[in-house]
Amino acid sequence: MSETLFVLNDPPYGTERSYNGLRLAGSLAKKDGEQVRVFLIGDAAACAKGGQKVPQGYYNLELMLRSVGRRGGEVGVCGTCMDARGITDTELAEGCGRSTMDELTDWTQRADRVLVF
């Protein structure tokens, strides 16, 4: 099995870096023999906020993260970044969990590929 870690840094909306990173993560998660992990750090922590309401026809990063989780992927959100932005554990989208720099370190060591957006 091949393991890919996606590290997202940008906010959910305003730029398309997190969107494009999740597009690739979702596509890769569909493939057999692929393990996908997504770590949200900095402003990307807001990507995991549950209850996002976006205009009709606009992408929704919460739904994209849930899709990765449904395909067996893991989504970690930097706890320090959550705290700095006032995001609580109960506000996280389904399939997303509070994480730590130690877990990011472990995921990085295990990954065959690390992609940073």
C-alpha cells in the first residue's frame, strides 16, 4: 500500500490551494492500494469547520473532507491552530479530528509521499 500525506495551509475559501489539494486527495483516495491522510494546519484548520454553507454551485470543503474520510482516509486538524481560531472539537466536520504536531511527525515518517498545498 502506498501512503500519501497532504498538508494543507491555506484557508478554505479565498484561494484555491486547499480546494485543489483536496481534489487530488479525494481522487487518490478512490484508487485501490492507496492510503490518504490530510493534515490541516494554520488557516486550513477552518476547512474542517462543520456546518459550512456556501452559495449554490460553489465547492464545499467540508463535504470534500468527509468524502476523503468515507474512502478510508484520515483527516487531522492541528489543535494549536484550532485553538488560535476558536474552533472547538465539537465544531469539527464528520471524520475530522483534533491532532498534534507529534501525529503530523508520525504521518510524515510513514508517508511515501508528502504533498504540501
